[in-house]
Amino acid sequence: MMRITRYLKPYGLMILLAVVLPFVQPNADLALPDYLSKIVNVGIQQGGVESALPVAIRESEMERLVIFLSADDQAALLEAYTLVTQDSADYAEALDKYPALEQEPIYIAGSIDKATTEQLSPVVGRAWLAVYGIEQMIADPSKAAEMSAGLGGGFDLSKIPAGTDAFKLLGQMPAAQLTQITAAMSERFAALGDSVIIQTAIRAVREEYEALGIDTGKLQTGYMLRIGELMLLLTLLSAACAIAVGFLAARVSAGLARDLRRAVFEKVENFSNAEFNTFSTASLITRTTNDITQVQMVTMMMVRMVIYAPIMGVGGVIRAMGKGSSMWWILAVAVGMLLSLIITIFSIALPKFKSIQKLVDRLNLVARENLSGMMVIRAFNMQPFEEKRFDKANLDLTSVTLFINRVMVVMMPMMMLIMNGVSLAIIWVGAQQVADATMQVGDIMAFMQYAMQIMMAFLMLTMMFIMFPRAAVSADRIADVLETEPAIDDPVTPQPFAAPFTGVVEFRDVSFRYPEADEDVLCGISFTAQPGQTTAIIGSTGSGKSTVVNLIPRLYDVTEGAILLDGVDIRKVTQHDLRDRIGYIPQQGTLFSGTIESNLRYADENASEETLHWAASIAQATEFIDAKPEGLAAEISQGGTNVSGGQKQRLAIARALVKKPPIYIFDDSFSALDFRTDAALRRALRTHTGGSTVLIVTQRVATVRTAEQIIVLEEGKMVGKGTHQDLMATCPTYQEIALSQLSVEELA
């Protein structure tokens, strides 16, 4: 994947935004269980009362609380409150909120910071429990002995005379004895934990609110609505971030795929035949489609999850520990089991991922060969053989895919088993802790949700890791194409052709060897093709005729020697400038899907109607074009499969004529024509291309008899050069070819 990351540079800003947004989304998602915990703990169990520090408290109740506080805690508590009496300026406003103010002064809390709240809540909570316990004892004298023991035995409630204010007696005690009582009380409540103490003290706070005349039902409803609104806002924020990240991920991945397809296509367009011999057509198609699709999918997942999932996992662990640190071992066991499962599955499936793309290549190759060679397959009744060949490629791919899927299909039920097991363990252990008053119900629910979020984070990472190996293989295959340097390239400082361009083609001691071949296929070829003349190249099959003309447009580069156009080495000019001066008609005429007109305009999109008809007339294509109702607008199917071989060749010749280049190369382009059409076409060419340099590759002696120069090749060497009469007199190879096709009388 690293080899193609440079194509992500144009999307740097979008990637940065997609990285920033996942920091917002998981934090919003991780906050939701905490708010759910607050709804259960505070909203339901505590009636909406968040702290043991009341928003308001009667003066008489405050005097009771401070009895059980140290001097420092008393000072801190009283500093946080303001005493409101009938003489206070805000009396009327306070009376509206707290009707009990009419009977006695009230302490109203000011702006208490978080640190002070965390410091005083458990201390005041213990004081509330002590006050509440004494009040319960006064209401039920049978509990006096138990409560006295809780106060360290320094104050025996059972001995207080009826009607006596116990709190007044406690306030009159010596400081040492009162300190002993406070210490004994703190020791008794230490085992409960601060959160349980605060939650228990909330009952006393609620009763105080009722005594003040506060509507506790409205208080509870208001709290739950407020937390619910926050949860809704967080959910909307998370959804907005998810949509934004999804949009950015889609843009980045689709843009990357588009750029890669364009880059691969442009690179392949510049390949010489040597590079096409390295990468098969089927493989290039697979790399341009399937491989890039794999990279696109994994890029989308990485942009969406590579930041989000780790934050969810790590953040979930941290927050879960804050809710129930005693249950850390459940998460440790679950994560360990998940990692073991993932490592085991990947060790089995990863080697298969590396081979699956090659199997796709093979399947595409077989399918392409069958589709393009269907007529040959039918002609030789080889359908059963090709079906078996296709079945083997298909079954090989299917078996590997099924193996991977069978391995991967185990993952989901195993992960669900682990997730459900974690939920069960959390409920089991958490229930024990709730019974022991060391944990609250809301915290257990939050812990469970955090555990699920951690599991889902691992699941997301697992899904990404499943796709990544195959995408990495695909990325390497794409990079192999993009990093291939074409054997034929333009010079750094190209040289222009001189004006006017005449079209003299000179081969100067040219030798050529195919890449990685051991021997030259052409050796010491030297000749000059002049404008206004036809130079024919003839020879037996495999003698190197097509190779000679393929060197002129630089489909290959010469190994030794040089090819010159108007005295300029073709390696010193740009390929575009070179090929712009050549009309090339290959052995296999290729037509593109569209119309006859669009195929002819392939040479010159601005060509006039007269030029198109002129070219078609010279190529002897007018007859069958006019026979079609649509004429030039007649449809051509892909590859020209709806026209005959001879019609395809004539359209290919007409296309080159539309270009009107100074050099024409006919690479055995008359092979599908009958002798009458061949002769008529050559006569028309001689008439209308008289000023151009014409090179014809053929095996027909009748086609080259009138040529001004005939080059005879045999096993890559030039064994004859001259006119037909000269070669019949001096070249045994030419004589043999000629006599094999025509009689002596015809050659005379």
C-alpha cells in the first residue's frame, strides 16, 4: 500500500478532516454510556439529586450536619453557602423557590466548583447518614443501641431522656469526645465507598428538599430531560460526524480509484510491445478494475475506521475502568480471547489472500481467450475442452474463496459468543458488587456498554485487517505497472524535423533483438525508402518483415544501427511527432465500437465529409458502405465483429488515408482482400499517394511486382534488394517465392 500512497496527496485536506472528525465521534459515542449511567443512578435511583451538597438547606439542618464535620470541613461548607433571612435582599425571590423560608432561615448554595464538590460530597454524605440515622432512632427507640455503637460508644442514645434534643447534646460535647464520635462514624462508613455513601445520603437530601417545599417530582423529571437532551445532542453530533466521515471517505477512495485508473491507463498507453509482453492483457484489465476496486474499498474503511476504532477501543477501556475497576479482568480475558482468535484466523487465511488475485488473472485470461477465439473453438469442436479449462480456473478461484470464507465465517459467531459471555460475566460479577453496595446499577450498565464498544472496535479493526492483505497485494500489482519504466521513451531535449518534411526513410545497418532474447531477429538491415516510391518487403513467414516496419513508429527500438527520417534519428524526436507523420495499418485491422464515420475520424477528428468519402473510395470501401442504409453512420460493434475481415482491412486502410501522412506503412494489410480488390486498391493508392513514402509488407508477389524497390528478407537478413526484374535475375530466395505463387508466363 505504501507504494501508491503518493496518489493520496491531492486529498490531504479531506483526509485531515476525516482524521479530525473521528476524534469527535468516538468521544461522543463514549460519553453516551456515562450519561445512561447518570440517568439510572441519579435520575432514577437518586430522584435527580446529583450531590450530597444540597442546593438549599434549612438553618436547623445545617447546624445538625456541621456537628459531624471537622473544623476545616465546617469552614469549607459554610463558605459555599449563603444564609438567607427575612432581612436579606433576595428574600422574596428565595421564598418563591423555597416556601420553608417563611418559617426559618435557609442556607442557599453559591457557585461551588467541581473540586470543592468532589471534596465535600463524601464528607457531607457521611454527616447526612449520621443525622438521618439519629433521626430514625428518635422515631424508633429500638435502634438506639445500634446507632450508639456506630458512634463509637461515646454517646449512648438510649440514655437520652424523652423529649430531649439529641443533636443539641452532641453540639455541647467536648471537642475531643466529638472528634472520637466523628472518627468512629467515618470508620464505619469507610467500607461503603464514596459513591455508595453519596447515593445513600441522597435520600436525606430529598427529604430536606421536601421540607423546603421543593417539587422533587419536577426536579427528577427536569434532570432526566436535561440528560436526555444532552444524549440526543451527542447522538446527533456522532451521526453528523459519521455522515461527514463517510462522505469524505467515499470522496477520497473514489478519487484515489479514479486517479489510479487514469494513471494505469496512461502508463499502459505509453508501453511498448516489450512491456505488453511482461503484463498480459487479462492481467492489465484485472489490475485496472478488480485490483483498484480492492484498494478503493480498503481505503474507505481505513479513512473511516483507522482512527475511530482505536480511539473507541482505548477510550472504552479507560472509561470502563473508571466505572468498575474491579472488573478489569473481564475485559482482559475478552481482549485476549479476541486477539487469539484473530491471530489464529489470519495465520490460516493470509497466505490464500496473496494467491487469489493471480487466480482472478487466470480466470480473466481464459474467459478472454474463449470470447475472442469463439469461432476457432467452434470450428474445431473444442467447446468441451474449453469448458473444462474454464471450469478448472473457475473452481480454483472458487475453492480458495470458499476456504477463506469458511475460515472467516467462524469469526463472527466466535466474536458473538465472546461478547455474550462478557455480558454474562459483567452481570454476574456486577450483581454481586451491587449486593455488597460497592457498585451502582447504572455503573454496571455503563460498564457493559463500554465492553460492547470495545468489542465492536476490535470487530471493526478485524474487518479492516481482513480486507487489508488482499488490498495490499492488489496495491503492489498496481504499483508494478505504475513503476514500470517504458523501454521506449522520449528524449530529454527532442529534436524537431526539418521543414518541409519529405518522408525519406533510411535503415542504416539496423539490428534488433527482442528483450531477453539470445539472438538477433534482424541483422544488418540497410535500405532507403524514397518519397513517391513504393518499397515492398517480402519474405517467408518468420523472416522479420513485420518487425522491420514496427521499428519505424518505434513500437520497438533498434538494438544496433539507426533509423532516420529525413536524416534525423527517430530516437531523437518525440514519439508523438514521429507517429504524427506515419499512417500505420497493422496486420490485424482494429476497429472501435461506434460508427464507420467515428472510426475513420479516429485519424483526424476534423476531417471533412469529402475527405472521408475520398479515403473510403481509395480503400475500395465505398461499395459496402453505400450498401448500408445508414452509410457512414452504420454501427460498428466492438472489435469490428459485425463486418468481414476484408471490410475491416479496407476500413483500416481508409482510416490511415484520412490522416494524409507523408509515410504509409501497410503491414500485410491486403491479406484478406481478393486479387481484384487488391489490384484496384493498389492502383488507387499509386494514383492518390504518389508524393508519399509507401512501405508494404506482404507475401504476395503480385502485390509487389510494380514496386520501385523490393527488400527480400530471409531469417532476419536482407538477401535481396531491387526491382522485380532485378530480383528475378539475381535473388534465388525471391525467385523461389515468386515461382511458388505464379507461373513463369505470369512472371514474364
